[in-house]
Amino acid sequence: MGGLLAFAGPLITVGVLGALAVGLFALTNLEIGLWGTIAISALLPFAALPIKIVVTPTFLDLALAGVLGVYLLQWMSGQRRRLTLTPAHAPLALLMLLAVLSFVAGIPNGPLTTSLMRHFAELLLNMALVFILVDYIDSQTKLNRLVGVVIVCGVAAAAVGIGLYFLPEELSERALSALRIFNYPSGGVLRYIEDNPENAQRAIATSVDPNVLGGLLAIIGGLLAPQLLAPHPTLKARWLTYLGFGVVLVCIVLTFSRGAMTALGVALVVIALARYRRTLVFLPVIALVLLLLPATQDYVAHFIEGLQGQDLATQMRLGEYKDAAILISRYPLGVGFSGAPEIDIYLGVSSAYLIIAEEMGLTGLAAFLLVVGVIFGWSAARRKQVYADEWLTPLWLGAHAGLVAALAIGVVDHYFFNLDFQHASALFWIFAGLCLAATRLAGEPRPSPLA
């Protein structure tokens, strides 16, 4: 403590001691580690230790390492003796194997840095979360608690985004720059449409990028939406559920993320078609209100510009798609994660599906789509058992709606399968794990709500 105070100062000392206390507490319970992983992914996604240990580990690295460590220790100590499997486990293992093969095959295409190796290990660890979640969530009580933590953390991120948006810009800039001690950027952190301060500001909360925040809120909105009609909402008080959904919706609008808003719309339509078809009549009304509100006119104009391909961001995306098609046509088996092997092509595109095809080839993309297809196919096969349980239905629908939102965003953005956005990848696979866990619980005996 004396050394920390002398060399790092009181703020970092308190932060380190607090992190150690939380870490030790997480080692006593796997679920606490999962809560920490979810909270960091939503609220401090890019935070890293202020000290370097060969590399600078992020808070999320430490949380994931703790979750994996506790899980493995449970096997070693005999607390776990049987791995819970689902139909998606084999395709997911195949996807992880193909990712490793692609990484090794692509090493000659670029420098093999410690940062690249760390990011790739994070990707594999994120995928491994599916195995851990399915194995851990053996009751609706655990599923309900984890869904509640995701909702609370997502709504908190939206509230932070709204608060920082409406604060004076100088104060917001100073508040966000204070996170520089955790390796966040400082100075010029506020974002605007087309990065032009003359245009409208975009909400970013602590996600650095407004599109990344919009993606987070879209999947949280999908998770929350079935709770609005649930007879037993996870947040207990129904007014809290409506308030939370309203906060998420307002913040999505303030991010000016067209992809996120479209993805949330797709998720709501899927929920309505799957279970609540009578609500389909309300969706056009909600869309019309958003179109006509004076406060949303800048957003509507921005959306129309995107549809017409008039703004710079859309034009850049179209150029990226063309370049990605050239790379994939030359290297249908992928180029790995290090870089492109030719100087006239580059690795990176604003589409999760295209970036998977660039890095892992069409085979990797097919394996990814197989994983997703098996998740939804198994869910569809057991939907009758799900609908027979009014407690499980909103949890099951919300998890799938969140995953649908993430998949929709993947058409026009890349961060759910980008090595530089570890938290977004973690959230994607967490939702995949929640979907599988909820489907597995369908039809299994459950204690009464009173118990």
C-alpha cells in the first residue's frame, strides 16, 4: 500500500485495492464473476489496468480469466463431474478450431504482436463463455438473475449516455477524460455526426464509439421488450421495466446509430411474430411517433441520408464492401487475423459476416452460420415447451431477440466479431449462451415460484 501510494497516488491505490477485493470475492462464486464480466462489458468496456504486466490487461481480461479459473477449479475439486451439452456445442467447437487454424495460417501475412495474440485469446475465451454459461445455468432462478444483471447494467449504460449527452459539452469532456487513468482516450472524446462538431452530438456513454453503444442498447432493448408483457417481469416492478426500456430507447436515438435502431426494430418484429402477434399493430404507431417528434427530426434526416447513400459514412461502407468482395474472391479460405497478404487489399470491413469471411474464409463463415442456425433451430423445436411456462417465456424470447438484434447489426457493422472490441464479442456469446441455457431448461421440472 505504501508503494502504491508513493508511486501511483491515492486514486489508483484505492482502485487497485477495490479491484483486488472484488476479485477475491468473485473467486468464491462463479456467478459473481459472470456478473462482473457483464458489468464491465456494459459500463467500462475499454478500461485497463494502469500498470503494464508484459501487456496491459483490461478489466474484462481479468474478469474472464477469473470466471474461467473458477470454473476449471470446480472441475478439479470435483464440484462438477458432467459437462452439459446442447446441439450447438459441436458446431461451436468446430468454429473455434477453424479460428485457430486460420490464425496460424495467417501468421506470415503480418506481424505477430503480443497485442494480436492477446486479442485472439480473448476471442476464444469469449466463445468459451457459451460452454460455461450452459453448464452453470441449471435453473430458471440462475437464468433470471443473470438476465436481471444484464438488464440493469444495460439500462445503467443508457442512463450514463443520456446524462453525459445533456451535460454541458465541456463538463462531459472532462468527465470522460478522467477515465484516461484506465487507458481511455482523453481530449476530443465527444463524437458528432460525421465527426463534425457543427453537426449534432452523438451519445457515447463509456463505450467511446456511438455505434458500439447503440449496438449494446439494441441487444438490451431486445432482452427487455418481452418483459413489458411478462406476467412476472424480472425487475419485479412493472414500472421499472417500462422506465428501463424507455431509457434504452431514448439513448439509442441519441446515438444516431441507424444500424442499432433498425436492429432493435427487427428484434421487436421477431418477438411479435413469435409470440405476441397482436402487438404488431403498435409497431407502426411507435415508428410514426418517432418520425414525427420534433426532437427526432435530426435523427430522421440522418437515417434518410443513409438510405439514400448520401452521407460519408454510408459511402465509406459501400466502398469497404466492394474491397471485401475482392479480398474474399482472391482468398476464399481467408487470410487469418494478422493482415492482408497483398498491398492493394486490406483486412477490415463494416460487416461482421464479411470480416469473418475475410479472416476465416467462406468455411469459417459457414461454421458461424451453422452455430447460429443450430441455436435457433433447436429453440424452434422446443418452443411449445417454452410457451407452456409463463416464467421462462419472456427470458427465452428476450435472449433470442437480443441475439437477433446483434445478428442484424452484423450486416452493417463489425464490432461483434472484431478483435478490437472484446466486450461486444463477449456480449454476443453471452447472449448465445443465454439462448441455449433457456432452451435447455424448457420442459424441465422447476420449483414453484413460492419456493
